[in-house]
Amino acid sequence: MLATYLLKRLVQLIAVSFLISVIVFMLVHLLPGDPSVTILGPNDTPQNRAILLHQLGLNKPLVQQYATWLGQVFHGSLGQSYLTHQQVTQIIGQGAPVDVELIVLSQLIAFAVAIPLALVTSRRPNRAVDRTATTTTFGLLALPPFVLAPILVAVFAVGLGWFPATGTVPISQNLATNLHDMILPSLALAVGSIAVYYRLLRSDLIATLQEDFITSARAKGLHPRRVMLRHALRPSTFSLLAAAGVNIGSLLAGAFIVESLFAINGIGLALVDAVEQRDYLVVQGIALVIAVAYVVIQFVVDFIFTVVDPRVARG
Amino acid sequence: MHVQGTGDPVSSGDRAAAVRPGEADRSGAPAPVVPGTFHQGWTGLGESMGRSDGLSRRKFLSSSAAAAGGAALIGVGGPVALAGCASSTSSGSSATSGGAASAASAGVGTGTPRRGGSAILATTSEIDGFYPPSNHWDATGFLYANTVFDPLVAVGADGSAQPYLAESVTPNPDNTVWTVRLRPGVTFSDGSALTSSVLKANFDALKASPLTGIALQIVEKAAIVDPLSVAFTCTGPNVAFPYYLTSQVGYVFGTAMIDAASGSGPATPVGTGPFVYSSWQPNDHFTATRNPHYWRPGYPYLDAITFRPIADTTQRESTLKTGAVDLIYSADPNTVDHFNGVSGYQVVTNLHDTVGEPDMDFVMLNCAKPPTDDLRVRQALAHGLDATALAKLFGGGLEQPATGLFPPGSPYYSPTTYPTFDQAAARSLVHQYAAQHGTPSVQLGTVTDPRLSRVVQAIQQMWQQVGFDVSLQIIDQASFITNAITGDFQAYTFEQFSAADPDLNYVWWSTTTIAAPGKIGLNFARNADPQIEQAMVAARGETNRAARIADYQKVNERFAVDLPYLWLGRTVWSEVSNQRLQNFAGMVLPDGTRAKPFDNGVSFTAQMWMAG
């Protein structure tokens, strides 16, 4: 049953990835202008443009261009930047780990704050602690990263000098310093998630704590902490997991903004540059990788659902 | 050791004098802008948040840069200037230092230079590569280039074109052939020798490039004279030729880069510069280490230098405050305001540059498309635009609105008949036009940028107050540039024209580069004024300084009459450092004279040092 379910999801994953590649390819080519504008600038004469488009293979029919590109993808090549001549895989290889680290750290921070907070407040809802936490997280929801980041920098970097205002040391160079440098960017990205996760988990926990099996556990004399952690938490995490999965997309967008604000070299900057300069292959490559990553993450989340609640796999 | 020329009226007949076509006198002031410094995105009223000059960060029409040498570009601008924010001036740059230090000493080392150490400099943008024939260099590009390459000619503090990697640049009697003689014994970072054959190969690659070829349209051919000399034959008399060698086409690169480029791979820089390429991770850092074989004895002082692109101005400033970088560059006038007089920082700006042409912020009007093809409409738009108010709103009140290409103090400056802010006159002109054609509708465009969006909204209100129907068009940079090139616009905010010599802007103003709407034309405004063409052609070959100045004053006045450009102000660049970094604006040229200290976000790195 589980294997069938996973196989079905895998087929869907491949189909969705293919569709995304087509859509991205078409959207990129529907943008006004082409790389010749960026590469040639005012020298974009008809003659120069024709030569350049021929050199880049952009004078061929779109279907043929797509087929060529897809063929390269299947051979492990996403092509080469028209402008920098860097391999797209190299660009992604340099930037993607930064984004992955940023998102992972932000989610660890979000879970580390949201789960304990929800466990504490849900036990005694509508008390002072609960109201304070709920109000605070509600306020945090209204703080996007681009607002929060300058505040964090002003307080913790410029004011207190605890963290750098921009930049990070590569993780391969010094893990401890890297993690230290990533705290502010991760926090800026995590705050929104903290608020969402806390509120979802708190609501579900309050509902779960009204269930009969919780009453039964309490009647058996189990310690309240054990009741919360072993009996109430797991069935209450379904919405949390779903939100975390869906949240990946917005986290990617948020990560791109955080990258810019903290001058961290992720793929977001490369993607924005590529879109502006109509560097098609870079846009297509990064968009494809992001899309596939997103679909894979959803796949993993779905798999976790089946573990948390086997009824999902049964359909 | 100077660039020699017959066209220098100051030293007529003195072939040892530096050529400064059209410049006043040697005591005059500050130097011009290095040609080829193009800016993307906007700078004037401040950098865009995401990408500054870039819009951002990048380089678009920089092509032209290289190209016409005249800077190009985009986005736009607004008032700038910062009058009165600096306590003193030096060679055209304003310099202030926090605390009790001498204001004039900011950026110029006064102690004994100290060898060793490393510096980290935060730039406003990132480049797309180091290869002059195909990469787009903005201010950051020239910073990088000054680190690993050398220009053949550099701009002196007095605005003259001074030999740098070239030992001399000498014209024939009628200024049609310029012979560039290279310094002997210079080697590239890969150990190869700098020879005339390398320079010729550079020329061939640059000339063949669609990107840089336009800059070399003035050169018909190049021929090797001897192992160290190349003769460049111009298409006609050209007294400004040496200034073209200060631009992207004047930076000499090793033939290994040509070989790498022909293989479609990224070209690792091979140059003769003070530093040698070490590592570059785009959008993260560029690091270079001391060149132990640098041809200028004793330089550089630093063991290593690292550049970090930080697009956001606020974050760049914060990074300086935390001590993570030693110096930041900025095109946001507010940066000057934030650090001026603050203890612990040195501030240098290009505020008082008066030689050559500054980078201008303006609204460009399409003279070939209704309704802006009607002079009355352009006059009404000019009368209805309150540049002083814009400066107060977006430039910190430091801006001095411009009325022409050249600022007061420039040898080229002269009063013009540029329209003053006069809403009554604007309304009258609108009524005249409306009586014949109905209420004029104008679409005002700019690039996607929060600050620019506010600027155009303010202009929209001003123009609506005098009777125009104004809509806004806020689009991405690539589309914006495409529209400008093809004339598919009515009014666009723009930033352009920085140049060491006005001749480098020829292609932007010439009647020969006008095309009908829909066709590609480098005269974006489509302003067809034969008097401008005549004056520019005359100035290109003019050896009499006074006559050459008069030619460009004529050009300036014709712009005030034709109104293809509604001036907002000049772009103000600044560099702010901590007290440890020394001499970032005190570059001395090989002949012992000073180079232009700071040029539109560009400085030299060879003579910077870190105080103990």
C-alpha cells in the first residue's frame, strides 16, 4: 500500500517537474527583450544581434531550443551563462547550499521556539502567558524579513556588535563561524514561521487535549509532561507539517530577500540578475532546480504524513 | 612621460605637455570623469535598494561605455549634489574626516606608508566578468580593473590625460595618428611580456567585439611600429584620443585571456596590475594578492585586497560600522550625510568635480514621438519640473539643480537659456498645445525601484499641476533599455554622460545616430540638431582650447533650447572608510603628479595602505 502510494507520488513528481520545465522555458522566452539587449547594449544593431543570436542558438524555433536544452539537462548540463560563461550548475552549486542552510537553520529556529511555546501555552489557554505569546506572534506575522532584517542588524550587529551585519564565512571554511554569521539571517527568515507554526500547533494541541484518549491518559496518572509529549504532540502536528511543507515556497522567496539584505551569496541574487539580463539558461536552470526541489520536499512531507498518520497512504 | 599633443593650447608647441583638449589651465581644477564608467540603475537620488548602479548592479549599456567611453546609463536619477556638505575640496573631490583631523587629508595618506596587511572594500554592485571585450564594467568593474589591470592612460588631478601603462601617447601633427609607446620591461601576471603585439591583439579583440567596437569606431586601424609601439590611425583629427584610453578599451589584458575567451570559458584576469587575481565568487567576493613583480617599484602596499559587493546601501553602511569592511562606496547622497563629520570615518565625494562632464541625472524626452516631439510640450515640461523641490525631497536638500551639462566651475560652463521653474509659463504652453491637439498626455517611465517610483510620482504631480495628463510606466531594466534604444518612450528618467572629455559622448548626441522610432538609435532622445553635430565635429579636431570650449558651450546651449533632457542634477558618489585605511584617494601617477583621486565610484588601489 505504502509502496504504491510512493510510486504514484514519484510519477507525479516527474510529470510536474517536466511541466514546470516547459512553463519556465516558455515564460522566460515570453519576456520582452532577449540577451542581446544586455550583451550588446547600444550596439544591438540588427547585424550584431543576428550574429549573436545565431551564436547563442536563439535563432532556432522555440521547440527546438527547448529540446536541445532538455537533452542537455538529461546529460547533466544546464548550460552556460550567456554573460559570465559560468556553467549554470556551477552557479547553482555555489549558491544553493547557502539557501539550503539558511532555510534549514530558519526552520530549526522556528520549530525550536514554536513547539515548546505551544506546548506551554496550550496547557493553560487564555492565561496571561498564552495571551502574551499569542499577541506577540500575531505581531511577528506583520514583520516581513525586509523590515526585520535592518532592525536586527541595527541592534545586534551595529549596536551590540554580536554578529556581522552582512556576509558569512563559507561553511567549508569554518563551521562555527559560519553558524555564528548565519544567526541573524536565519532569525530574520524564521520569525514569520515561528508565528505561523506556534499558532497552528497551539490550536491543534488545545483541540487534542480535549480528546478522550488524553483524558484517559491523565486518568491513568501519567505525568502531564508525558501526556503532552507522548500523547498530545504527535497527533497535533499534522497541520504543522502541512504548513511547513507549503511554507517552503515562501521561504525560498524570503530567503532571496534575506540574501540580498545580508549580502549572502545564494542563488536568489543570481536568479534576479539572470532575469534582469535575460540570461535564459541561468533562469531556466535555477527555476528548474528550485521547482524540482520544491516538489521533492512536498514528496518528503507527504511521506512523513504517512508515517504520522498511516490513513493518508490508505487513501 | 606625458601624453603629448599639438592640441594643448596651454603649451602650444610644447610637446611635453599633457593634452587636455578644451581644458582651461593646469591650475584648474579637478579632473574629469573616467570615461567608460557607466552606471546602471540609478544613483542620483540614491541607489536603488536592490541593485545600485546597478540595477542594478549591472551594467547594461555599459557597453557603450566602453563604447563611446561616455558613460551610459540608465535608470536614472535625480538631483544630487550635496552642496555644502564637505568642508573642503581637493582636486575636485570633497573630503572630510571625522574628529579633528584635517578635512583636506581625508583619503590622502599623510604618514609613512606601511607595507602589508589587507583591506576589504564594499562595492555597490557586482560585475559579469573581467574580459574587456565582452564584459560590462560599471564603477565596480573599473575598481576591479584598477586592481588587476592597468589603463594605458589615467586622468590626472588637473583633468589631463596622463600616460600610465603607456610611456607616451604622441600624435602626428594633425592629430590623426596617435602612437602609443608602452613601458619597457613590464610583464603580465602569467609572466608574459607586455609588447606591441599584445597591444595590437588587444585592439583587434576590442575592435571586433560588438560590445566595445563602437568605442573604437574613431580608430581606423592599428599598426605595430616597433616592439613597444603601436600607431593608431583615427578616422579624422581627434584631439581627445588619449581619453579613450582611460576607458574600458584602454585596459591592457594578456593574450591568455583572448585564448580563454575564444574557448567560451570565463576569462580569468591576466594583467599587469598591482594585484594578481586570487579568487572570485560572483556576488560574494573578489580577492587579489600583491603582485611581487609590479612595474611600479614599491607598490602596492597591501598584501591583499578583497572586494565585497553589498547592494543595499543601508547594509553596506552598517557593515562599515561593524568593522567588517574598511571602506564602502556609495552613490546615495544620504551616505555622505550619515558619515560626514562623524568621528572615526573619512569621507571623500566627487561633489566638486568640475572638469569634463559629471554623471547627470535627468528626464529624457523623445523628440520624435508625440507629444514630446513638440517643442512647446518640452518647454512646458521643463517649466513644470521643480528640480529644487525634488532635491529637497530625495537628495537630502544637498542638491544643486543643474541647468546644463557642465557645473559651475567647469571650463565648459556657461549660463544657458534653460527654462526656469515657472508653472504659469508651463500652463500657458500647455494651453497653446491643447488648443490644437487636446490635452497632452505624457507617459513617464523608470525602472523598477522603490525610490525611483517615488521620484516619478513626484514629477507626475508637478506636471499634472500645469495641465498634463501623466501616466507612469515602471518596468524592468532590460525592457527599459530596449525601449530607450528603439525610441519607444516619451519621457524616461536617466543617468548618463559622465566622461573625461565631452567627445566621448559624441554617439549619444550625434544626428548620425538617430533612428526612427522602432529602429535602433544611440541618440536615444532623437534630438536632431545640426548645430550640435556641427559643434561636436568641430570640437573633435579643434586644437585651440578656447574654440573647443566654445564648441561645447554651443552644444550645451542647444540642449537648453532643444530640451531633449530635463536636468535634475549630478550623481554624487562617495567613499567612506575607517581611520585605518589610508591613501585611498591619494594616488600618485608615475610622473609624480596626482591622479584624479576619486572618480564616480572608482579609485586606484595600488597606493592604499593600512595604518598600524
